[in-house]
Amino acid sequence: MGNPPHRSISKTMEQPNYKEFIDSCPEVEKVVDEQMWDYISRCDAFTRNTMDEVWKRNAKKNLKKLYPKHKSLTHSFLGFGKDKALIGVGAGPSLNNNINHLEKLYHFNSRFSLKDQYFIIATCNHQFKPLLNRGIFPHFVFLTDGGSHIYDQLCKDIPKLGQSSILVANIYGDHKTLRDWAAQGRHICFTLPMGEDYQKIFKDITGEDPTPFAVGSGGNVLNTMFSTGIKILHSNRFIALGNDLSYPYDPNIDNRRKTFYADGDYSVNIKKGVDEAKDRYVWLGFRMRDNPFQEGKKIIDLEPMSTSKQMFMYKIWVEIHAVSWANQTDERFIYYNCSESGITGMMAKDKSSPKILEDPDNWYLMDDVIPKRWRTRSFLQAVNQFLEANLICREKDAGVIISPGRTDSVLSVGQNHQVIR
């Protein structure tokens, strides 16, 4: 595997020059215009200016007190995902569409020894305990947030079998949370952000070259899984679940809060003081449903979805990077967008007109931008496509667990709402 492009892309986003970036990768213009690019840069700068002091304090404590024992994901799991698909489990409301299928797949996967398993299951911190309650014990729990509000999600009332999950944490993760996770006898694998300040802190404290450990994340857990899977785990198949980056549109704020997450638990947002559901931004999203006339096939409906400025930034990040990496010959990944709902991968030709939601011809999927790398599929279709290809390569008859099908896109559009700017 060649050198991933994470460093150059992230550096460009920290010191944004849109025109230079488009010159180096013209296809990105299909995904993000200069106005959106500037918006990402402003949001990123605001977050770093607000949280930088806390993050750096956490980073120094973690590197001095926890890193010497736990080390990095690169030290412990470099290449672990080769020939495996990485399933990233987010907390978006559409996860409920597939939680039963994920549970069945977990038990199927557990039949094999660790080295022979077909899938790596990774979850965001919010969804960790809900998965444990379903009897799904993920290989990894990813944490990108540096705040203390996530403590209960990771350190309180964790069942014994849940102790086996590895926490993949950014070095600026909340020190108390990571310290108590480790005190319960559980392991941590650290990752390093792309920012030069943090790489300098890392090198000064550890004496190690930060280059092998640094991954771009865009601040989002599923995005972190995607880039980490490519660079460190060497898994070139990413299956995203619950990565809606949106939630059902509703004029009632209480209803929006209730449907923001798959488990309906909005308490951490309130505790954090970030009430994203109060935002009334809208982007056209998609929702898959069964085709009543053709078994095994899907219809894709278009409908307005609520989103937030933060979620929209996460959406743009993953689309920019997917397009950028798709144009590098050594990045032979496939991103399966299997959330089956949401705004991720939904593109607009015209982003400025107030009536863009009313025109179905204005909208298209990332599948049309990088068809060899991005596939909007149902979870069952992605699982079977991977298993069928992998079984041929491995010459191991484990059986296909679910009947395969294809997605035929039949587009319809709902009513007009305010569009995110």
C-alpha cells in the first residue's frame, strides 16, 4: 500500500486555498464549492480556537501517563484489517433499520477465529452500550471527542464481555475518561490528529516519528474510522451504518431531539451544551424502501432531512476525501454507504437557489461521481457483495448468510424547506 494522502489533504484544509486544491484534484469541485470550502475552514478554526487549550492539556497527560503502556493503533493493529471489511456503526436514527441484521452478522462472524473473521465491527462511543445491550461486542470503540461529557458512555456500567473492546482514542481525548477506562483493565490504542502542533507535542514527549500514527478525521467518528481503516488497518472496504448526518424533518424541536439518535438518548448533547436539534437547516436526503414489485430490490426516495452545521461539515469532509483518494491509484477502497437514509453522499448541482429542493433533477448521488469507489447500497447487499468476493478469494465455503439483491434507484422528491447555507 502506498503512502496515503491524508497529510497533504488535511494540511490544505488547515491552511485553505481552494483554487490550489482544485488544481491538484479537479474532481473535488463536483463535491464542494469555494463557499462551502471556506465554511469548513471557518468552522475548523473556531473549534480549534475554542478547544485547543483543553485538547493540548489532555494530549500531554495522555502521552505521559497512558501512552507508554497502551501505545498506538499502529503499534498494535497495523494491517489487522487486510482482507476484512470494516463496519462503522454510527448513532444516526436509520441504524434501527439494520440493527437486527447487524446482530445476526455479529454471531456469524464470531464463528471464526479472530484472524479468519470477515468483518471488523467498530462503533462510535454513543452507540457502544446500546450494542452491548443487544449482545454485540464490537472489536473497537472509536472516540474523537475531547470533552468529559462522554464519560458515562464508556466507563459506567460496562458488562464484563464489553471489557474486551479496544478503545481507539485520539490523543486529546478526555484524560479522566481514558484513565478510568484503563483502570477497569481495558486497553486503549491512540491515534494522532494531523495538526502540526499535536504532532510536535507527540514527538517532544515520546521521541517517536508521528507520521505513521497521524490520521485525518474531520472531527467525526465515522470519518475517523474510514481514514483509519485505510491508513492503519489496511481495510479497503468500509461499510457505513447509521451515518445519516441528519434526522427526520419535524418543525417540533422536542420531536427532533427524540429522533436525533437511534436510541433516542439526547442527554449528552444537553450536558455538553450543544443542542444541535435546535438548528432548522435542511438538505435533501434519501431513504431506501423495499420495492413492492421486485423482491430484493430497493427504491430510493428523496426527501428533506433536518441537519446541523456540524453534521453538514462532516458530510462534506468524507465526500472531499473519498473523491480525492479515488483519484490516487494506491487508494483502491470501496465506501459502502449503507445507512439507507440521510444526506451523506447526496449531491446538488445548484447549491444556491432557494428552490433547489423542489427540483429532483438537481440531485444526484456520490455513486455518479466516483462509481468505482462509492456505492449506495443496503446493508445486506454490501455484506453479500463482500462475502461473495471474499469467499472466492479465500476458497472457504462459509455460506452466504443473506440473499443478495441489487439497488435500483427510483427517485421521488418531497416538499420544499429552508436549505442549509
